[in-house]
Amino acid sequence: MNALADRITMNPNVMMGKPTIRGLRITVEQILKALAAGVPPEDLLEDYPELEPTDLLAVFAFAGDLVSETRIYPVAL
């Protein structure tokens, strides 16, 4: 596992098991939705002082890995 992947953690006792950043109560989903809504990364880092710039890179890497694993299979009717 690379250093970025190590920053994303999943624990059933934290945020109902959703992927979080370094076990904090900040989810990957929360960060992606904020960025998609137009919140600049600098504002996220200011709003969440416990976040580090590398955490945002880890979020992107995690999302990229999920997309790369997505497959669509035809279903015969």
C-alpha cells in the first residue's frame, strides 16, 4: 500500500465505517462533495485545520482507485 492509501481508513466505529481521512471524523465523501460544490481546497484546509494538503491528494487517489475498479457486465435476457 502506498503512503496516500494509508491516509484513508475505514473503521466500523468511526462514521459508520465510511472511508475517512486518517481516522478523523472527516469522510472522503464529505471532501469530494465539498470540492464538487466548488469549495476551494484552501478553504477546506482552513475549515478543517487537522487536514493536510496530502490528505486531499489521498482523497483523489482513493476515488480514482474506486473508479478504476468499476466494471459493467452485460446481462443476457
